[in-house]
Amino acid sequence: MSQRFGPDLLRGSLDLMVLSLLANESTYGYDLQQKLLAASGQLVQLQPGTLYPLLHRLEGERLIRSRWDDSTGRKRKWYEITSAGRQRLVVQTDEWDRYVACIQTILAPLRPQGAIST
Amino acid sequence: MSEPEFEAFLERVCRRLRLSRVQRGAIADELRDHLEERLATLATRGVPPEKAKQLALAEFGDESLFALHITAPHAQQQRRRLMRYSFGSTLAIVTTFVMASFYWPAHRQDDAHTVQAQAGIGLAPAVESKPEAIDEELVSREELTAKLKRRTVPLAFDAMPLSDVVDFLTEAHDVPILIDRQALADMGIETDTPITLKVAEGVVSLKTALQLVLRLAGGGNEFAPTIRDGLIMLTTVSDSYEVQVYNCRDLLKGVQISAPSRGGGQNPMGGSGGGMFQIAPVVGQEGEGAVGPAVGGEELTFGLFSGYGATTNAGYALIHVIQEGTAPGPWVNTDGDGGTITEFNGLITVRHSQQMHEKISDLLKKLRKATE
């Protein structure tokens, strides 16, 4: 895990990040790790020790599903988001937006005047 | 064959996984693919092979911890399966026990009292104490009713299978919802029927959301969420029929039976006004099967209508009000199919769906409030 963000901060949002990437296209573990790294501007490096348990948990919750492909000569497990996963993504995105807005409101008095919050 | 270091690592990890051989093999294949990919990437960056292998393995962290973390979701899945199985078995046992109790001769004499107790009818002191099980069911029913009335979380189903939709709503609302698969199958509806529905947060209640989902699945108005055995069961309306007895003696007590004003229309609630029910006097003789209200006639004519299940004019009028006020039925006496409604000694006995019983309860409350 990259130290750019504290692990506590990332813990609650990893599901959202992974589901978000899988909503675009199906992929496999290593590729997902690299895509997350690129999408986050090299700020979030999900180590395999975190990534695979997370993927297996999401699969257990039927938010993603997997299939095996060995057309490349090596057995590879591909993941794709399910309808339930897309639904969860919508709910969590909404929740996340409200959370961010809430935090920004709370932190607003601490910001220097004239600072622009995104 | 991958690198010996990788194979040794995978063997050590798999040895720590408390999973089936097939599951361990699948996890090893997946991790092997990751390690090979990582090795190839590091090689393209010019990292020496031995160093690259060490880096790739180090990224997995502590082997024991990793094994523990990757086992957890699978173990949880097994627990869920076990719980589902246990829940299904318990439900089957409880249902069998309830059915056996219901048909057990010694208990049959209590049936009427049970129905009355559920309907909240004042009972004679000798039968007023209700069985504890009934109290528990009532509490459970109230809780489930309250949950059905709560506003939903945002819904955005995009061709989601019906069973997944139900699973989602079960989880989001923390309420047990069970699909009557046989009833669905009888109507040619599969549990993987894709549902597409978008509803913003709080716009509809859980009950309405379930009704919308069932309609989208092709169930029309034939299916409804029904509370049964501590569950919300998605079943056909006719399967959800149950008997309730409504004590309406207070409503019928002050009813004025009077002749309607001439040309006062066909509505038994119309007429000369003033009373709750302004009903024409009995013209037909008992047992003659006279029907009412007489459509198009100058007078409304009522009698003892076995077909309408009322023993008094006022009783019949109340049945008419209930049927009109909760339309559309269906009712056997007006539609040829559906529920039944009868009156005896001020008690209205209705066999219909829970949705209809809710409508009737609401209507009776309004009638009582209007007469306060």
C-alpha cells in the first residue's frame, strides 16, 4: 500500500475503487493493480496481500464474478462486475459524495479564507 | 512451470489455507499468474531476475497473514451457506409443527379464538388469554410492517436478476425477504429475470419497491409482498389470503335505516342524509334472494342476502361500503373470483390478501374517525 494516504483512510474506500475500475471493463488481478495505480496518479498501490483477499470477498458477496481463461497458455482468472456490484457502486458513490461534502463542511473553518475546495 | 521460488511460496501458502483442494488449487493458479506477470514487468524494467523474484514475493507480505486473509471470505461464504441451510431447515420444522398443531384435534376448537385474537376483537374472559406464540408473531408482524413502510435506499438496477434484486433489498433493509419460487415458476417467471429500475432514495417505500420489482418481473398485480412466519414472502396474492374478523358493532349500532329520498340515486350512502347509512327498508322477504342495490330503480332494496353474506341491512350496507372503498377487489360476490366477505352479528369476516386487509383496516379507521 502506498504511504501517500494513510491505510485507515483507504480502508473504507477500496471496495469503491475496485468496483469502479471493474465497472469499466473486466480484468485480472495484476492488471487491476496496475490500473488502480495509474488511475490514482501512482498514489494508490494495492499490494497483492490486500488485493486478492478483497477480490475474493467481493466475489463472495456476489458483487463481482470470475471466469478462467487459459488462451494465453497460462491460467488466468478474470473478474467482472455483477449487476449487484453496479448497484452497490451507485449506492457507495452516493454515500461517498455525501461523506466528502460532510467532511468539507466540517473542515471549512480550518481552511484559509479564499481557499477553494473541490 | 513457473519459478521454483514461486512454487515453493505457493505450496507454503496453500498448506495454510483451510479450504478444499479445488479452492487451494484455484488460488495457487491465480497467484502464480500474478507472480509471473510481476516478474515479467520487473524484467522489462531491468531488474535482475533474482532480485525481481524476491520483490514479487515480498509484495505478498507475511505468508501466514496472507493465508489467513484470503481464507476469511471463503470461510464466511461457507458459514452463510450453512446458515441458509439451517434457516431453511428451521423454517420447514416450524411450518410442519404449526401445520400439525393446526390440524391436531385438541387444538381445533381454539381456531376461532385465534382468528379473533389476531383481529383484536374483544373476547370473553375465558378465552382472552392468548397463546404466547401469537404475541410473538404479532410483534414480528408489526416490525415487518414498519420495515415495509420505510423509504428505500436508492435503487439503480440495470438488468439485475430478480433474485439478486431481492438479495440486495434484503441486505439494504435488513429484512428477510423470501421469493416463493414455485409460485413464480407457475407463472413462468424465472428468478433470474432481469430487472431494470431506477428510483432515487426515499421516493417510494420498500413495499412499493417490491411491488414495482414484481411487476417488472412479469407478475403484474398477481404478486405481492406478504408477511408470513416472520418473513416477507413474495408470493401470489391468492396464496397470501388469510381470514380476519373485524368487530364493527360500534359502526352498525347507530345506523339509521330509512327510506331514501326519491330520486336519491343508487348509492346506499346517499339518500336523505344525516345518518351514516341511509338505507331503504327491506322490501324483499327473507330468503327471496332479493338483490340490492337496485340499479336504476327509485328505491334501494335490500333483504337477507345470502349471496352477499350479510344478516342485516346495515351489515350489507357496510359490506358494500367496504367493497367500494377498497376497490378493486376482487371479490367472489361481485367479480366471481377473489376474496369473501360476510357479516354476522356485527362481525365482518373477510378472507382476502394482506393488502386488502390493510385497506379495510384503514377504511374502518376513517369511518370511525368520521363518526367521532
